[in-house]
Amino acid sequence: MAVLAAVAGGTWWLTGIDKTPGGESKRNHHLTRALRCVAVVFLVAIFLGTLGAGGLGVGSIPTLIIAPVGIALVLRSSLSELFTHGFLGLLDPALYDHRQLDPKKAQRYRDAIAHLIHHGHREEAIKLCEELKQSGEVDIGTLESTLEFLGVKPARAPAKPLVEAARLRTEGDFAGAEELLRSLLLKNPADNAAAIMLMRLYAQDLRHPGRAQEVLHELEKQPHVPASHLEFARRSIAEWSHPPPAVAEPASPPEPVSLDELLARGGFGMAVEMLEQRLQTQPDNVELQLKLAEVHAVHCKNLSQAEKIIGRLERAPYCRPEQSALARSKLASWRALAGENRLR
């Protein structure tokens, strides 16, 4: 009787650490815990009675096998929880969270934030959102959306070095742009995008075409720079180094030169610049992006740059299927034209 009482107490404690598939404790499931205790005590009593029998025969062997197996089946989930606790505690006690799972906690936090916003407590709502971001108890995306609704802009990733250099050049910080572009070329001398921007800085902004030519000569020494890129750089330096002559103040502002006129004159570098400036204010304009790719592929003989533009366009969320198909069709025709030119 003492053994059975100890088994009953141990079983009752063991079933208390069991959890549901949702992670909730079964400590308050008294009926199911009591039934499992009765089953275990019954199987243990049978097992002990069989062992205490005077003559163990062949017929008692199945009982000696079935009883322990039955006990293990009744307590399988509880034993699993017990061994999990022990294993995690052995690895690192901090890995196991002893707090009881509360599946409605996140919803209560969201309701609390909504209550604060509804009653005009903006600062308190922002503070609570920031604290929950650190604790991880509410979905980060939900908190970010709520903070943006409250006027707190999310932290942006730092700009890429080439984008930063273009910004510095646009703002007139030529020394900062030069230093940044020089550092990029020091890391990767074959970075033709950084090299071309530095050439433009020297030729157009600082009026030092000789230094732009020096950058070009260094780029020509790199083994994997396409010849089309080098040719584009040479033509562009010539354009950037010879701006149109200054004229007297006209009676009326001159008509802006159209893209088609620039292409007819052979001003391909200026045409690329005009399209890039338009795309800065209209980044979702598919026609402008297709035109820029066409200028690179057909006029500048820079098919690889056109392929990059078409690739970015096809991945853009605003590009419709019919626009994507048109872009692929144009790229195929440019490739065929480039092949014909090589055969000639």
C-alpha cells in the first residue's frame, strides 16, 4: 500500500507538468489527471501482484511485459515534458521559460495600444510599442505599422555608397563625392559605375578633363571591363568636358532640347543623363526605363547595362505582365541587333 501511495503521488505530480499541443499547462485538468493516476496505480498493482506470486510461470510473462508498457503509454507525454525540462536545464537554464503560456497576451497588448491611441495618449502608445518591440511579445510588423501611424518613421537602412556619392555631387559637395568614389575604386578598381561617376565629377563639375582621362586609363587596365563601357566613358568625357558655349541673355528662354534631338546629334551621354534625371522624379515610369535601356543597348552599345535595367524592371512590383513581356521582346531584338553588328 505504501508503494502504491507513492506511485499515486508521483503520478499526480508528473501529470501536472504535462502540456496541451497549444502549450497550455494541464495542471487544472483534474479529471484526466485522476483517471491517469488510477490507471497507473492499477497497472503497478498488477505488476507487483505478479512479482509477488509464489510461482512465476510462462503465463505471467505477458503480464510482466504489458504492465510496464501500459504505464509508459499512459505517462508518455508527461515523461516527454519531464525529460525536455531536464535536457534544456542541462544545456542552459535560460533556454527554458517557466512562465505559463498566455495565448491572449498579444491581443491584450494590442487592445491596450488601441485604447491609448483612442484616448489621445500618443506618447504612452509609442513608448509601449517600443517596449514590446524589445520584448518580442507582439508581431514586429504590427508594431512598425502602428508606430508609422503615430508619426514615428521606421529607421532606414544606410544608403549605398554609390547613391551617397551621387547625393553629395548633386548637393555640390564635390570633395566629399570625390573622396567616397576614390575609396570605392581603391577597393575595386574595376567598379565601372564608380569610375564613370568620378570621370563625370572631374570633367563636368570640376572642369579637370585630364584627371577624368587618368581615371579612364586606370579603368582600361582592368581585365574584365567591357569594351562598350570604355567607349561610352570616352564619348561621355568629351561631352562633359565641352559644355555648350555661354550666350547672351536671350529675350525668351530657349526651347529645351528633346531626347530625340540629343540622340540625332550623337549626345548619348546627355540623353542618358536626361532620362536618369526624369526617373528620379518618376521612378515607376516603365516607358522611361525602357527608353533608357534602349539608349544603352542601341546607341551606347552597352547591352549589359540594358539587361540590368530590364532585369530590375521585371522584378519591380509596379511592372504589369504585358509591360514585362514588351521589355523581354525589346531586349531580344537588341540582342539580335548586337549579334548582327558583331558579324559585320
